[in-house]
Amino acid sequence: MKTNFKEKLQNTTEKWIREQKIKSKKKSENQERISKELEHENRNLDKRGKIKKVFIWTIIVLAYDGFRMYLRYRTGRNLVEISDLVFSVIVIAIYAYFIFNYAKIKDNKNK
């Protein structure tokens, strides 16, 4: 009886491990496919699409700044801090640089 239990446990464990490997392989293949599609999409964006991406990112950063200002208002501190605004401008500039030069960066990385 004990050997049957051990064998069943071992078989169940091996079966579970095989299933997990199959699932992991499918997930990695799917992730690879998605990353290739995104790379192709980013490489072939026209100027309007790039501006749209930067605009959306700017809205996200400004919403974050607005939330921080609201929290400062609720706690009674200074509403506007220059460091937050400078940080936001730097983040937006880095993102815009990356989006507009994505193809050049990828080509240099592949060489």
C-alpha cells in the first residue's frame, strides 16, 4: 500500500512538472511573439503615432503630478515643488527621445 502511494505521488508530481514545462514554454513563445509585434509596431510608427504616444505619456505624468499636489494640499504642505516639475519634464523628455529614436537605437543595438 505504501509503495502504491509513493508511486502515485511520484507519477502525479512528474505529470504536474511536465504540464508546467509545457505551460511555461507556451507562455514564453507567446511573450516572444508579442515582443516581436511590439518591436515591429514601434519601428514602423509614423510621426503622428509617435506624437500620440508621447502625448499619452505626458497626460499620465501630469496626472501623477496632480495627484501629488492633491496629497500635499491634504497634508497642508507646499502645493507646488519645483523638483517634481523638473523630474516630470526630464521623464517626458527621455521618453520622447526614446520613442523618436527607437529605430536608430534598435539598429545600433543589433550591430
